[in-house]
Amino acid sequence: MPTTSRPAPNPWLVLAGLALGVLVTNGFGRFAYGLILPAMRDDLGWSYAQAGWLNTANALGYILGAVATMVALRRMAAGRLFAWGLIATAVALVATGLVPDLWWQSLWRFLTGLTGALSFSTAGALAARLFADNPRHNALGIAILFGSGGGMAIVLSGATLPAMLAIHGDAAWPWAWILVGGLSLAFLPLGLWAARMAEPAAQPDGLAAHLPLRQMLPELTAYASFGLGYIVYLTFLSAWMAEQAAGVVQVALVWVLLGSCITLSPLLWRGIFARHDGGVPLAMVLSGIALGSALPVLWPGLPGLVLSAMVFGGSVFMAPGAVTNFTRRNLPPQAWGRAIGLFTVVFACAQTIGPWAAGLLGDLTGSIGASLLVAAAVLGAGALVALRQKPL
């Protein structure tokens, strides 16, 4: 008796579901903290170092999650890891708003990083399969996954959280986390469906595929500089604006503009990804992030912040897209999961240092602006290293 096969789902709809997963794990899970931080810091009396520590705790969890993903891919499908990470991250975001104690905040920021890495590390490999036979669609799909997913989270956060905290006061920060977590739970159904649809019929990616680590070293090193530098801006931008006595409307405007530019950034970068096999895309991305990080300090005031949000937003979420594109164009499909997992581990280790070190420097200098400039220098150095990466 003949069997009827299920019609293939629209790959763009599957991509939208995967992007919602990135919205939760990468946008809400890591970057909403930068908007909620000033209220938490004022209400709880934290120093910059304590505030930075929470993102360091998040990054430590991210390291463990990235390593766990590489190990788990031996036995478990990438789509299943994506789904479990998405569910757990949504729950962790709600839990963050329940208890103000630093140990509780540290625990859930750590767990948010751990579970978010499960989804983020597998999202790129799942998306890379959707348009395997069309390089231009593939480049656009990867860019949309990281750009639009994370960008929409920042738009939603910027449009709601500053106004809510301004109306209800700093003590309302727990409700900000509950709001973010509630939205994440609402996005689960499409994200979980996409994870099931994107999973190939074959078994999970094996880890036996060889990775030419020596030839990949410039790309890996440059991606480490991304992890070290970018997080400073997204953690402390609102704190820098508070130092400059920026009003709630200005904060919301800058964050919505930042998120909008992140969302639109795939249109800017898709052609670059489609044309280059080596390190040029990552070098260009890091240069943009470096300039965007320095602009608020070099050009204080609203014009500098607006230009900074545009340049930074147009670049920042394209770094994961750049290394995913590099992986897809230079390695066989059976190595994609392992390679992207390795990039994620390198990134996560570097990201662990950034927030705490930046916060400590801000405490020592009395201004977080010094940390933004140092982060820009690190990112610029990474761009120079990325230029040394040749196609494999």
C-alpha cells in the first residue's frame, strides 16, 4: 500500500520559528538585562562590578551550555536540543523576577546562559540546512536568523521596559523580568514546531568530522574578541546614558533604534556573506561594532547615541552569522554542528570576562565610558586578526 509523505513546510516559516527561538535565548535571555540593569542597580544598591558579575554568571552558564551541546550532539538531534533550550530559557526568565537576592539572580542568570546556549548553538546549524542548494537564500536566511531574531527582542524590550520602569519606579524591575518571560512562553509554540520541521531525516551530526583548527585560528581568535567586546555595550549602554542624565524617552528611542537596525541588518550583509568565503565578513562586522561602541563616548549627546545605535545595531548580530556562513561555505554538513559549537564555546569563554572586567574598570575610573572605549579597541584588534583568515 503506497504511503503518502507529508508536504515539506515553507522554509521561510520554519526560519521565522527558529528566529523566535533566537529572540528568546539571545535577545531576551542576554540583552534585556542591559535595559533592566539601571533599575536593579538603583533599587538593590549594586556596584558596577556586581552588575557586571550577573552577566558574567550568564556567560559562565553559556560556556557550560555550549560545551554540553557539542557533547550532546553525539547522541541527540540538534532540533531536540534547540527545543529543550528554548523551553528552559523561557522558564528561567520568569524565575529571575521572583527573588531579589544576588545569589538567586546569579543562579538564574547562569541557568539562562546554560539553556540559551543549547538553542543558540544549534539554531545556526538547523537554519543552514533550509536553503542548502541556494547560496544567496542561505546567506540571507542565516543573517535573518541572528539579526531579526535578536533585533526584535531589543525593539520589544526598548519599547516597553523603560516606560514601565519610569511609571512604576525602580522597584518594579521584577515585573520587567516576568513580562519578558511571559512573552517568551508565548513564542514557544512556533519555535518548537520549527525545531521539529528543521531537523533532517538523518541522525544527529556526528563529531567524527575533522575540523582544521590551525587553519581556522584567525576566525576563532577574532570571534573571541567579539565575545569579549560586544557585551560591554549591551550590558552598560543604559548605565552610560544614566550617567549622562538621559531621560526615559531618550533611552527608549535609542534602544528601539538599536533593535530596529539589528532587525534590518540582514539586508545589509546578505550580499557580503554570499560573496566571501574567508574572514572579510567578520572583519567588517567587528569594525562596525568597534565604531558603534566608541561613539557614545567620543560624541556625547543624542546625535552620537543615535549614530552609535545605528552603526552598532547594523553590525552586532551579524558576527554569529559571519562565522555560521564561514562554516557552511568551508566545511562539510556533518561538521557544521561541531564547528558552530566550537565557535560558541570560544565566544562564551571570552564573553565571561567582558562584563565583570568592564564593571570593575567603571568602578575604578568612576565612569563606564572608559570600558566602552577599551571594548572598542579589543573589537578593532579582532577585525585585524579576522582579515588573516583565508578560505579553507
